[in-house]
Amino acid sequence: MQDLVKDWMIDLVIYIDQERNVLDALSIMRRRYVNSLIVKINEEEKQYGIITSIDICDKIVARGKSPATTKVQEIMTTPLISVSPDQTIYECARTMSDSHIHQLPVIAEDGTIIGIISASDFLVVAEALGHGDGDRLLR
């Protein structure tokens, strides 16, 4: 079994501008069936943030804030905690656990975001580990 992040990540990366409101982010996330969006801060300098479904739960719903009047930049996480495509899934899982996060952008050497790996992706990883090296049909 391959044990690198690049073998398990999702290469769909969806961006949102930091000036948009959280309601816009929610709409994009629901339409695209994703749990996170990469926030554009400064594309030229490759500065990004992330907004996740957990951010929305903790910082909007739990606090009774309006998603229509709250800007993405108010609840996003920055700077990004990220992983390299060539890191092992074990290192990636440890980073998530140690940082108490569920979504990690995958960033290439040139600083380009090339994918996302999330805690839910590790359900498939764990299942593959349970079946052993011979079962690659899980992907």
C-alpha cells in the first residue's frame, strides 16, 4: 500500500476571497460537497487561509453570529498548517492530531496548493490498512 499523502489526497481545491461573507462560503461548500475552502489572502505571495465546516459551527452557529454579515476573514484560520505530497499518511495523521484540525492543504515545493487531505479520508486509509496491501480497490 502506498503511504504518501499524494496517494490519498483529494485534488479538488476550491477557493474563496476573504472579503466574501460566510453565507457565500456555506453555499459553495454545500453545492460542491466539501468541508473546507481555501481563502485567498495574497495569491502573488502565496498567502492563504482556510475556512472549514467546524469553523462555521464553532464561530458562527455556536456564537449566534449571522453568516450573512460575517466575513470569511473573521473566522478563517491563518497561517495554514499544511503537508507535503511526499509526507507519509502517518505523519499527516500525527500533524492533524497534534494540531487538533481535520483538514490539511497539500502544498507542493513551489508553494502551490495541489490538494486537501481530511480526517474523513483517513477512514479509507484505515480500511485499506485493515485489509492489507492487496486491497487497492478501496480507492
